[in-house]
Amino acid sequence: MSPAEGARTVDRSARLNMRLAPESLDTIRQAAAAQGQDVTSFVLGAAMEQARDVLLKDKVMRLSPEGMAQIEAALDAEPRAVPELAALIQEAKGVRVTDPARR
């Protein structure tokens, strides 16, 4: 399928060079072979997996100042009982309790 027919072309002109110990390269070559991949595909796959993991964790862990203030306020607040939750927990344990609000 040609680009005129709607195929996607991929620019693969970017490069990444690195220096590493011969033992490290040997280990990478062995692992790539074990996966049935060439070294470039193996290294790129591993790097992309790690990069996505790092970015996901960063996105999840980053809070706005308002979000951080909400968490701090919740942690500083006095604990309160939630009757519906307490009843659900007791019911799950096999003990039926009456809702104190319905007495």
C-alpha cells in the first residue's frame, strides 16, 4: 500500500548512540536472541516500556496544589464513622447490624 493509498509512513531518522561495556553488550545480544529480536528492537522495546512506566507513575503521582491541600485536610480531619460502610463491613463478616439512623 503506497502513501497515496493511506499507508502510514514512519520517519526513522532519529538516532541514539551509547557506549557500554562489552559484557553489557553481550548480555543484551543474548537476551535479544532469546526473544527472537535484533538488538535495536530489543533495546528500543525495553527502553519504551520503562519510559512509559516512568511517565505513567509521574502523571499519577503529580498532584496540583489544590489536590495536595485536599489530601492534607483529609489526613488532618477527625475520623468519622460512616454507618452504611460499617453495616456493609459487618454484613460481609456475616453479622447483621441495624442502621443507627433508623432506630
